[in-house]
Amino acid sequence: MTETKSPPKGGNAGSSATPKRQETRAGAAASPADANDASAKAGVAVDALTRASQLSLIGLFIIAVFWCTYVAQPVIVPLLLAWAIATIMLPVVRWLRKRGLPNSVAVLLVTFFLLAIIVGLVALLSAPFTFWLGRASELAALFKEKLHTISRPLALLEELRNSFGSMTNGAQPTLKVEQQPGTVTTLFSIITPAVTQFILFVGALIFYLVYQKKLRDTAVFFLKDRDARLTALRTLSDVDDHMTTFFGTFTIVNICLGLTTTTLTWFVGLPNPLLWGVLAAVLNYVPYIGPAIVTATLAVVGILTFSTLGEAVIAPLIFLAIVTVEGHFITPAFMGRRLELNPFAVFLSIAIWTWLWGPIGAFLAVPMLIAISVSLCHAFSDVKPQLPD
């Protein structure tokens, strides 16, 4: 008889145990991968938290800087204004030094000449400026008379506002008597800070022109590395060159614009043409805002002077065309690509510094933007620093 041998029990047990061992090994192999994923996710979270804390710290630092610049405005603004004006005067001082004049004598001569120009213009233009400032009370009446299409909607809105105010306020407002400060006290509180800041401006201008090189060498003395000192010297020298090029070119362009505006207003028939020419030359240092103010001023003066609206808009329209050509073609051609700035960055800089420091902040917005742009270009440049001349 043939015996049939059954497979041993151990074989079944071994075959069933093999998948279990494989599952155990697979689980053991999967657990380090999960641990690595968890540690990677934790590392990403830590990195995100670190970046958020760094950004928060930078934001707090920027807020602190803006707060300090706002609080220290009476000191910082005259110093920065002196630095900006000094960049215009530096080529003249260097030219006088090459002609044999000592540095101190050249600086005093240039400063005296600048102050004489400022005082002369103020004395020459004070009478017409006061005249037009005194006619400000006539502005509303003349606008209602000459621009009757605008005065009717304004009268309707005023009537609606008064009606709404009488409906919401049932009780009559009580009369409040407030003691006004004296005229002498008010004038003293206004004149004293202005005189102090003007003295600070003149002193900073003279000292910067005399000790420019020493101040630059002292500023880089605190840097330890030689390459860092060379980079700082190169940056400061490049900032001065850019500022001199910008203000020198822009001053020549603005003088030409002032002469053109004076001729335009005289030819059109506006009174005090020299006043509008000086106003156009000075305000053109502030991009966008300055030409807009001059255009609006010429429009108002035209409405106050002429009897028809067509005659009143001739001067502002021609001036607007002139500054458009100047801003888009003439000035960029003289400046070159070396001083090209982002228009949005210029607008943002003007908005920020005007909000902080007022009209002088608007004047200093573009110079500060140039200085920051040049500094950032040198900070992130791979070119090895070279000692400036």
C-alpha cells in the first residue's frame, strides 16, 4: 500500500510566520521615515516662526526709526537740508579752490553769496506775495461769480447740510468763550523755532563744506575691516557725486524753467510774472507736487485777473505742457541713465517724508532716495571696493 505523507506542521507554521516577519520589518522600516517627516515638519514650523520673529523685529525697528525722525525733526531737518544744499555748492567751492582761494574763504564766500540771493529774493517778492495773500478773501466770491456752473451745486449742498444739521441738532449750541493767546506770544512761538533752525542750517552748511573730507574719514574710522572702510568711502563718494550731478543739473533746468515761466506769464498778461517764475523754479525740485501746485496757482491767478475762463486757462495749460516736456524728455536727457529712479519709489518717498516733515520733507525726499539707492547698490555689489580719488 502506498502511504500518503502529509506535510509537516512546522512547514505551515513557517510559511505563516514569514509574512508576519515581513510586516514587522516593514513597520520597523516605516517608523524612521515617519519620524523624519515629523522632524522636517517641526523644522519648517521653527523656521517660519523664526522668520516671523525677524520680520516683526525689523518692523519694530522701522517704526522706531520713523518715530525718532518725527520727534527729532527740529534738529534732523536743518542738518539734512544743509547737506542737500552743500552738494549744490561743492562744485563752486572746488572751482574757487583751484583758483587759489583758501578753503575757508571759498566756503564763506559761497555761503554769503547764497544767503544774499535768498534775502534778495525774499525782499523782492515779499510785496507781491503779500498782495496776493491778502486777496485770498476775494477768492470764494470771484469763483462763485465766474464759475456759476459750480456755485449752484455748492449752494444746494450747503442748503442740504444746514437742513440736515437743524434736524439732528435740536438744541441750540451754547456760546463758548475761549481766551485767545496774545499776538506777541503767538509771533514769538513761531519766529523763535524758525530762527533757531535757520542758524543751525547755516552753521551745518559751513561746517560741512569746510570739513567734508574729515567728516567722511571720521565716519569710516570706526569700521574695523579694510575692505569695509574702502566700501564705505566709495559709497560716500558716490553719494556725493550723484547728489552733485542731480542738484547741479536740476538747478540749471529749474532756472531755465523759471525764466520760461516768467516770460510766459508776462506775455499772457498775468501780474507779477517774476513771482510765478521763482515759484515754478523752486517748487519744481519736488516732483509731481510742485508742478501741480504751480499749475493750480496760475489757474487761480488767471481767474482772478481775466474776465473769461478761456483767457484764464491759457497760462496753466501752456505751463503744464512745458513741465511735461521738461520732466519726460529734457531732464532725463541731461541726467542720463545713471540717475534713473523708479517713479513709484519717488512718489512713495515724497508721500512719506511730506507726511513726516511737511514741505521741507517733500524737498528732501528725492535726495534721500538717491542716497539710499546708491548705498544699497554698493552694499549688494560684488565689485571689489577701490579707494576713491
